[in-house]
Amino acid sequence: GAVVSQHPSRVICKSGTSVKIECRSLDFQATTMFWYRQFPKQSLMLMATSNEGSKATYEQGVEKDKFLINHASLTLSTLTVTSAHPEDSSFYICSALGTSGLRDTQYFGPGTRLTVL
Amino acid sequence: QKEVEQNSGPLSVPEGAIASLNCTYSDRGSQSFFWYRQYSGKSPELIMSIYSNGDKEDGRFTAQLNKASQYVSLLIRDSQPSDSATYLCAVREDSSYKLIFGSGTRLLVRP
């Protein structure tokens, strides 16, 4: 149980385009999901906290107009990187926090590797 | 600024040895601690969680917590080459459930 999926697993796009990444909790409901970014040889950096039915909370230094987050249901959160540039190339990972008994642990998705040319 | 510190390594141990990974944290009020393993190109997977002072064992893994010293460690017994990975220490903000990650320690287990 407690499986989180991400789609796509890998995406290559041209500079200036927008890319949408989906994060789904497959067998549990997640009122809270988190979005992380990881650059090579660095640790995970939290970008934002996504709560179902409300606006995301962004960490300091993360542009909310560039990284649009939507958490429209208890099993799906999306991250859209708008007008992507090469410096946005990174490994984007989501995690989901279950409700009630599953609220103790963040379950991570497999990640999405974004390359912006 | 809440911080989690880890030695980046690499920590190199021979197969069969005990690997000891250490982590310190800055927020004295922290209550929840996690160790994740991350293979290259993959996302983190949870190994252990620990909330109380002392030791917690799960198979070949033992997590140790000392809140007075603000120190968490992970011991891996009978290390295997497949244990070679980056180990991330994470401390949770219990009010928000956010995880604050250390930079990770790279472990190399030599056959």
C-alpha cells in the first residue's frame, strides 16, 4: 500500500514552453502533498506544500507564478513549470501525506527528470 | 533557519562491516526523525523512523536518537554492496509535516 506515482518520468522540452507534472496517490487519499526539487549531487529542497482544495504554500525563494500547483482532488496534485528555462532542469519529486493512520509518513513518488534545452 | 547536518562522505566500508551514519539537527524541539536511502537517479525510500531517545532496530538497520545532543545516527550491520547509496537524514516539522533534509552521506560498500 501507500504508492505514489508521477507522470511523466522524464521530459525534455524547449526553453519557453510549459511542462505539467502529475503526482497521484494510488491507494490512499492525500490531503497534503509536497513538491521537491533536487539538483545533481544536492539534497532535496522543498518547493511547496500542496493542500487539497486550497492554495499551495511556497517556500521562500520559490516563484509561485512560475511553479503553478493545483491539488484539485485527494489523489492528484499537479506542478506546472511555466516558461521553462535551462536552469529549471532538475529532478522533481513529489510526496504524499496520507490521512489519519497514514499521516505519519511522506510517501515519495519516483520523480520526474526535466531537461530544458 | 532549521538545519540538518550530515557528512557528505563518501563513507567507504568493506562488505560485512558495520556502517555508521551520523546526523545533527538544530531545532531542539524536533520530535520526529527519518532516514531515507536514495539510489542514484531514484527518489528516496524510507528506511527508518524514530521518535524516542534510544535505539530502534529493524533487520540490519538500527536508528539511534539522542535528543539532548540533537543527534541521530543509522547503523547498518553486515553491509552489502547493494547498500551503496546516499543516505538522507530528515527532521520533521510536526506542525506542518514538512521534512527538512540533510545533504546526505554517500555510502560505498566495497565487495
